[in-house]
Amino acid sequence: MEIKVVENAKAIESDILVVSMFEDEKTSVELANTYALEQDNFKGKFSETYLLPTYGKEVFKKVLVLGLGKRAEFNQDKMREAVAKAIKKAMQMEAKKVAFSLDGIDFDYSEQFAMGAFIADYTFDKYKSEKKDNKVQEVYVQANADLVNKAEKIAAAMTFARNLANEPAQFATPTELAAIACDLGLETQVYNREDCEKMGMGAFLAVARGSSQEPKFIHMRYQVDNPKKRIAIIGKGITFDSGGLDIKPPSSMLTMKDDMSAAACILGVMSIIKEFHPQVEVHGLIAACENMPGCSAYKPGDILTAKNGKTIEVDNTDAEGRLTLADALCYACELGVDEVIDLATLTGACMVALGTQASGIMGNDETLVKNLIDTAKRSGERFWELPLWEEYFDSLKSDIADMKNTGSRWGGASTAGVFLQKFVKDVKWAHIDIAGTAFLEKPQKEFIKGATGAGVRTLLNYILEQ
Ligand code: BES
Ligand code: MN
Ligand code: ZN
């Protein structure tokens, strides 16, 4: 889909002209006012639509009146959701050219307008033998071209991440993720099992042991001269989480190809970063492996030594993400960066707490956490802070090692957070649990089922705003 900024969307020959309408207000299109509003009592409630034919009398074949709800309640999130609704309608009608008349809507909304259109236009039909030809090809709109342009790039990164997370685990293997990273045109190092052994990544490698897939530790760098800041972003990269020997029941395992959604997010961000030329140094890190119960699998009771020398008693092999992140965090802290931000589909507990509506965020620096929450909000995502009180470590105490990898069932997202904190040294750090937001089991707002690209928008905007 391409968004074309035009002087007058109503003058474009289109399959559909979408006309926005605030609740109980008139639109700028007479046809819409006469039929929708006056004759059919269409109120323009948020997200409601009304379709009108034009019988060849206009340059647009149909008019779709799009309700925006009350003007006073309208905001950027509603902009995104409303345009997504119109695009979905257009896709159902197999309309190829869609013009938008957004009279009375400020150009400040252009970015979220475009985000909504691009997010809604997403499909994953790679493995369908018969593909539907339902994508909108051209969108015409009066808007701020720079903002549309920015949204196009961010959306491309999201699509990149969504495609990867939707890809079955049989294809999106650690080796494949490494190959993709190497193709991004950045300076990239890939460490194999032996390299990781030399670096002392005993926690990460233990998780990888039960699988025939070779683990890969991926380090991508975006560098500039005299950077304003140095940031490391880490993404959990479990390409499949069976639970390991503490195997998951079938219903919980079903979506576990998505356990590399955070890695996909990092790859998405790194795939587009050069195009924005931010004056920030960014390190993208992924410890990629599978968590499988093969005959060499790590076992409950095993004691692992992480890169920083700390020992971990394995309490549950299904708490594998924090083990891989432990070594990745140690590696990141050795880079001498100013900030470390990790993302992970880490805990079912976070999903229980926040559902699919928000990601959990924790950290050791109030300003960093607050800035990320604010950036998320402006980007169209939701981050919600969860506590990192030291008391959560109580249940992680081990009789024979420095800690266990799991403790109490209660407050599981925070327990995982304090576990990770043990591997963070002398750096500002934030941890974002995207377990609930990364992958949808039913459509939600502008998203279809499946991967959402959680974190991509926020991380990119955060980097761009430094
Ligand atoms: N990848 C899962 C977390 C998860 C669950 C993500 C549901 C998305 C949806 C993680 O590795 C895991 O298995 N966590 C366990 C931890 C437990 C053993 C302490 C969980 O949350 O049940
Ligand atoms: Mn697990
Ligand atoms: Zn997992």
C-alpha cells in the first residue's frame, strides 16, 4: 500500500471516498449529509460506517462515511483505529484506490492516520496456496507528507517484525534469525555455541541444549560519530518454547513460535534505523535458541553459571527466557552503554495482570521508565509499570546456588524482573514484558490475529527522540 499526499482527495478518481464525520456534525460532502445524516439518521458514532453508491455521478465510486465519535473525545488513538476500520472495509470490498476526506482534522494527526492504514493493511498469507487479492493499493489524503513518510518507515519495521513472529518455528530458527540480522547492512557479529562457551554464557547455552538447532548470539551495531547516547536493546529470542523438560500442555504451547517476538522487534528496529540517521549508537542483541526437551536438555536441579559468574539453580525449565536474557544483559553491560532496554515475552503472569492491552515495564531508573512509558503512549502503545521491590527476590533464594530461576507463582512478572536485575551492573536499565501484547489470539482494534510488532514503534520513537 502506498499513501499519496494530495491537494484535494475528493477530486481523485477512487473506488471509495472515505468521509470522516464527528458525532452529530455535518461533513464536507453534501451526499453524505443528505443521505447518511438526514435521511438515515446515521449519527457518526465512533467506528460506525455508512456506505453510499454514487451511480457514476462522481469521480469516486462509493462514499464511506466514517464515524469518529464526539469531537471532544477524539484523539490520536481513535484516529488510528478509525482509519483502520475504513481500510478493513475497503479490503472487504476489494477496493484498490481509497481517498480520504478528513476535513476538520489537523495535520498533527497525519502520522497516526498513516500508522492506522499501514497496520490495518497487513496480512500474512505466505502459506496460503490461494491468496486473496484484497490489499488496498493506493490511499490518497491531504496530510503532512513528512509525518506520513515517518509512519511509512515505522510501519515497515513493524511489518518486518510481524512477519518474522508469524513465521512458524520450523523456519524462523536461530540460524535463520542470524542470517536475517547479517542481511541488514549493519556491522553484525554472530557467535555460535563454541564462542558463547568461551564468553561464559552458561545460562543461555543450558537452555539451548535440548534442541538440535544451534544457538546463535547476535550483536548488531548502528554507529555514528560522537553519539549523543549509547543504547543497547535486547530481545528474547526463543524461537520455540516447548517448556523443555517441564513441558507445557498443548494449549499453552500452541502459540510458542511467538516467543521470539521481542527478537523480531529488535530486528525490525535495526532493519530501518539507518534510514532515520539518529545520532545515537544502538546495539541490537539477541540470544537466540529453542527451548526443547531433547536428550541433552537441561534439567530441573541443574546449576548453571551465567556470564557474570553468578550461579542459578534450575527450578523450572520453562522459565528459560530469563536465563537467556541473563547472559545477554551481562554482555550488554560490558559494552559501556548508557542505557540497556530489554524486551521479552517473559511471563504468563504479566499477561494475567495486564491482558493484551498493555506491556509491563520495570527498571532501575525512574526517568528511563517514565520516558519509555511516555514514548509508548505517543507511539500508540501502552506500557504499565510493575514494581521491582527487592522482596520479590525472597522466593528466588536457593539453598545451594546464588538463586533459583523461579519462585512464587504470585507476582510472577516482578519476580522475573528482580531475577533479571541480578545481571544488570552499573547501567540504567528497563525491562519490558510483552507476553500479552506481542501476539493476539483474536483481532483487536487495528490488528488482525497474530503478531503485532509490539515494541517497534516505541523503541524507534525513543531512539529518534534522543
Ligand atoms: N514464553 C513464556 C511466557 C509466555 C506465556 C509468553 C504466555 C506468552 C504467553 C515463558 O517462557 C514461560 O514459560 N514462563 C513461565 C514461567 C514460569 C515457569 C515461572 C510462565 O509464565 O508460566
Ligand atoms: Mn517458557
Ligand atoms: Zn518462553
